[in-house]
Amino acid sequence: MSKITDIGMLTGAAVSWWIGLLLATLYVWNLNIYRIQKTQDLFIRRLYEGAFIEQSLLLNTRFHIQTKHMKNQFSECDSTAMVYLCATMWHETYEEMMNIIISIFRLDKYRPKYETQFNDFTFEAHIYFDDAFESVEGSEERQLNEYAKSLVVIIAEVYGIFKSIDEELLRVQHISDQKVIRTPYGGRLVFKMPHGNNIIVHFKDKNLIRHKKRWSQVMYLYYLLGWKLITKYYNRLEQYEDDNTLREEIQKHNTYLLALDGDTDFHPASVMLLIDRLKMYPRVGAACGRIHPTGSGPVVWFQKFEYAVSHWLQKTAEHVFGCVLCSPGCFSLFRAEALMDDNVMKKYSIKSSEASHYIQYDQGEDRWLCTLLLKQGWRVEYNAASDAYTNAPEDFKELYNQRRRWGPSTMANVVDLLGSTNIISKRNPSMSKPFMFYQLFAMFSTVLAPSTICLMIAGSLSFILGLSNSVALVVAVIPPAIYLGLCFKLKADTQITLAAALSALYAFLMLVVTMSIIGSMVKSGTILTPSSIFIIAMSVIYIITALMHPQELPLLFYGFLYIICIPSAYLLLTIYSMVNMNSISWGTRETKPAAGAATPAVTQETPKQRVKSSLQRLFSWVKCKEPSQRFQDVNDVMIPESIHVEPQPQNTIVDDPPEDRRDDTPSSIWRVPSGDSLPALTQNLQIGGPQLLY
């Protein structure tokens, strides 16, 4: 009877696997979306030479993929694209800021601005630095903090390095063509890189403008797309130029935004792969690459295998069967036309007013933006060959706080998509109802993960200690129940400390679970038990997937650490995230004020003081309208070769405009609140030759 049962279980598993493979194949074959290109579109001849397969494929490959849907897209693919690199910074370390600055200068060398042989794309880099100012004791005006100063020093160092590489080793170079501009949101540093491309650093003062990452993204969306791109169109339209000609010249579809984090390290080839993907497929609104976490320690090792499994299996499955639901903000390319679509930029800039808004909008802004794109019918894709590297949390506390934001925001956005299944499946051909059912199944699996962990631990306790199933289940539920109760009474830091201790205990229990499964197989004399089949199947999947990615094969050794940390990631972290859902702090890179630092006193202004501050603000605004006088000192120290800097907007989002003044024009959205004065950028810093004022 035992042999018959074992054979039945093995046969059932094999049949289930075959049916799943058959259904997945039929689903992909019957799709009208080009996820996997057809053979006749990729190769001139459908046959290949078996003896020399590599040479045959290389010589037989088409240079231009031609399909009936893409014959009219060659003019778009051959035109010069404009790429805006948009990085957000806050409290990055020196090494982290060095990574992204080197990457930007590397791209500047790869695509020089003034060399005509490179006409595929041109770019401009923008860095948005949150909370860049601080109050200094003895000074009435706010000045740049140490993080912002470090960024200026790093730019100077990297500039000298790249100039030495291009001209003469170890030669002292001067920084050319930079301007510092006062703005109502703080300050802006305009800088010209060695090969002609510009890098613009926007220093934000949180007393003058909303801070945090989403509002920095809103800022560059409206600045680059709502002002820089569209204002040119309206200005030329007022000069009675032809409307149709202007629309062809502006080419929203050929303008892209590359979203970056302040510590992202990437190579030009990765950017080219994303640009080619969006150029080739006009309905792709965003594309992301393979993100590699960097760092050292067990916490980073866990994340390396977690990221690998997520990209190997989850993102690949979403790309083939539907759409990628989250294009990470650390390295993703967005199409300007998609971002400027109805209810994307406008809805993305909504201020959170309800509890659910803080979870969905502010805690996972990159997933929220992708949700808006998917609802408008745009595809979000994944390119596995486009590699980027970002620093991962090395501390257990930072990891828990980061996932405390990601978990609820993921659930909120998936629920939002599932609630609009009928509308999305009609508007977005990539998001079919079977794919939405797959997302529903994945969400229920996530919800049931804590109970699954408890059942797994109960099974091991029952096998090792000889307890009955009911008693073992009660014993397995007691520790997480106690932790849940304590989380409502303890502070967040204490909760994480307790979770770390329980994680070590559960890691030991997972070793016991592994031993119990092996013991069960030895005792029963078969591997056809439910637990053993599950463990063997998952191991085979991970090993085969790793073999298909030979460059990442060493990550497989971190899989053992990932497995023993499953209770911490899917049980304790779920409890911590649920209890602390009311916390809207960022959780990572948060620093406390230094001991003895001056704290500005908050006092109530008198009517006389309010009038005085209003007059100061008026005079500051008038002064901002005279750039030639304001930058006289800066121009004196710059190298004579100058660059043409187009006029920059002197406004930004701070508060929502009144209801009677809201309209769809970008200029109506940007304003400065009354009562605030411009920050002072008066302190000088000597770095490597020229003098930068800020």
C-alpha cells in the first residue's frame, strides 16, 4: 500500500508539472504582445548549422528586427534620443556618492556631446539632493550640510581623475564651466563634464520644499517634462510656427528619464540596452535592469540570493506572462510620453491625505508609479542583461525598516490592480485576466506564508519531540504570538532587537527542520513524502536556474543562509510590518543630530517681522532675476570657455494650489509659500583650483 501511495504521489506531481508547463506554453503562444521575438524576425534564415552553431547564429542575425508592426518605427529608432539621468540623494556615504558620480562621468566619456559620430542619444544628468541645508549656530542663514559638501568635493575629484585619464596622468586639472544658482527651493550647481555633457545638482532645503524621494521625483518630472520640454513647444507656438511641425520636433516618445538612486553603479552598456528596448517597442513605458546588491556580511548575503531568485524567477515570469509590476527606482528607464499620459504625473503628485495613501504612495513610490503606468495601458519590462549595482542594508535594523516599507506598499498596489482587473485587462493587452489571477494567487500565498512557517515548524517539533500534531502546533504558535503582543508595547528598536534574537532561534529550528526531513526520508526509506518532494523540487529549481546564469552561480552558496532565515523574513518581518504600519519614516540612512548641535528655536513671528520677511523675500526674488550680477564672482574664477545655460525655472512645489487656481498647465503647479525666505549660499569652498560658491 505504501508503494502504491508513493507511486501515486510521484505520478500526480509529474502530471501537475506537465499540465502547468502545457498551459504556460499555450498562454504565451496565443499572446499578441511581442515578449519573445519570432525566429523569422531575428534571423535571415530559420535554419542553422549544427556543427558551427555560434558562427551560424552570428552571421545569420538581422541588424534591424523587421515586423509588420515595426516597419514604420525605423525613423524613431534612428533619431537621436534625449535621456535625462535623474538621481535622488539624501544621506549617502562618500563611497556611495562616488559610485554614481563615476558612473555618470563614465557615460559622459562613452557619449561625448560634441562628437557627431555618436547620434543615437544625448544625455543630461540631474541630482536632487534632499535636506541639503542645516542651521549653523551664530548664523541666521542656512548653509549646506556635510553630505552636500561631500558631493561637491567628489565631483571635483572625479573630474580630475577623468581629465588625467584623457590627457596626462597625475596632471592637476581645473574644473571648467560651473555656475551656482540660487533658487527658491535651495540652490543649483550647473557643471560641465570633460566631454561636454552637463551635470546639474539641485540642493533642496526642506524648509522651503517638500522633501523625501517621491517629491524629488515629482520635482524632476514637472521640471524636465512639464517645463523644459513643453515650455519650448508653447514658446515657439506663440511665434506662429506650425503646430504639426513642432509636435514632430518635440518627440515626447523619444525622450527618456533614467531613474537612479544616490548609490547606483552602472555602465553605459546597461543604459544602451534599456534605451534600445524602449526604442524598439513603442508601447513599453518603462524598463528595468538586473539589480545586484553590494556590501558584506550575512544580511547582505541573504539579500544577494533573495534578489537573484526574485530576478531569475519572479521578474522573468512577470515579463513573459504579463508585465513587471515594479520597476525599481534605483535603475529604471521611463518613457516621457508614458509619464505625461493622463493620470500618471498628475496623480503621482497627489499629496497623501489618507492612511492608505501613506502606504501606497510614499512607502513604495517606484511601485506606485508603475501601477499608474499599467493602468494607462503601458508595458513595464525587464532586461536581464542590463546590470546595475546598489548598496544593500548591512545592518539587521536597516533591513527590517526597509522591508517594513516595501511589504505593505507591495500589498496595497497589488490590491489596487486586482480591484481594477476588468478595466486594466481591457486597456492593457499585456495584463490579461489569467495573469491577474496569478497575481491573486501570489498575494494569497504571501498572506498565508506566516501560517505555513508555523505548520512547518510544528511538523519538525512533532517528528523530533514525538508530540502530537495539535500540541506541536500550539507550541509553534506561542513564540510569534508573544512577539506580536510585545510589539504593541515596545518601541520599534526594541522590537527589532527581539526579532534578531528570535531570528537566530528560528535559524536553529530551520536546521532542525532540515534534519527532520532527512530523518523522515531515511526512516520511511523513500523520498516521496510531501516535505521531501517540496524540498527537493525547490532545490532543483534553484540549481537549474543558477546553472542558466553561470556568471551568478556563486550566489547559490548563499541559498542555505536564505533558507534558514525564511522564518525571520516571512513570519517575524510580517508581524513587525503589520504592527508598525503607522510609521512613515524612511528607515534607512537616518542620522540623529550630533551632540551639542544647535537646534533652531521655533518662535511665533510678530506682524512687524512678517512684513520684514515679506520684503526680504521680494528683494531676494528681484535679485534672483539678475543672474549676471549674482554670479559675478563665480564667472571670475571659471575657465574662459563658457557654456550656454538655458534659463532655469525659479519655482517648485511646496503646497497644493487653491482649488480656483488649479489647471493643467505646469506653471500653475509650482509656487513658493509665503513667509519663507531664500536660503543663503554664501560660504566658499576651495576644491582643486576653482572656487565654488554655495
